[in-house]
Amino acid sequence: MIRTAIISVFASALIGVATAQTSVVKTVEGDLPGEAEFKALSGLEDLSDRDVVLLDLNMLPLAWPGVQQADGTFATPQTCEFGMLDDVESISVPTGSNHLLMTVWVGDRVHHPANGLSCEYSPIMGGDAPQEWARMRLSGCYIVRDVAIPTARQLVLNPLPASACGLHE
């Protein structure tokens, strides 16, 4: 009886793991702000609760995100140093739509090495100062939590290990 119960629990766990590994990974990539004013990037609109998503967003200076740092302070960068931004806890992504809000929790470097926010060279921007040649890039593997709020929806993306999106760690 106990052996049957243990085997049943073990089999249920294996089925759960197999189901998780066969889930479809959605890929959302693109530039923010998007081409249409007041409209979110189509890939973001298509995300649903519990979707696993491989994210790769480029945010130009007009759409730079609000960043919560590890010490709890908030900032909206006016310029950025090239490279990975350290001490980022969460990111408020300007989706382009007032009816779609998005918060991304990056996770720590040890357990979520594919996730991060970086400042990168962007030759399409141009300008007189080096910081005017920058874009922010948000990438990584996340699970979506879709939250209904009055007149809008909020996507909360929580970190997953890279292997959940088929990436090697």
C-alpha cells in the first residue's frame, strides 16, 4: 500500500516534469516604442497567464524602463554605461499601450544567468554624445502571470532558468 502510494506520487511528479518540458515557449522580440502610437508590441499582447516566454526587447531612449534596484530604490535612467546593469531587481517596461502594463522580475545571476538588462550600442540612434548612441536590451526566460486590473491588464514576468526556454546554461 505504501509502495503503491510512493510509486503513484513519483509517477505524478514525472508526468508533471514531462508536461513542463513539452510546453511551448513563446518568443517575443522587437523594439519599443513600437511602430504604432499607443499600441503595444503584438507579441506582448499575445501573452497569456502561465506562458513561458523567451524575451528579447530593445528599448530606445523614449521607451527606457523604470528600474527597481536591489536596494529598493527606483530610477529611470537618463543615460547608461555600456554593458550589463547590475543590481536590477525589477523592470517596469513601457509597452506603448496604456492598457497593457508590464513588470519583469529579473532574478539573480546564479539561478537565472540568461536574464538581464543591458545598455548596448545602437547605431540607428545617433547624436553628439556617446550615451545618445545607446539602447536598453531586456532579455531572458520568464513565466507570465496575467493580472486583470480595471481598464487594463498587467503582465508580471517572473524569472525561469534558461533551460526552461531551451537555452543551455
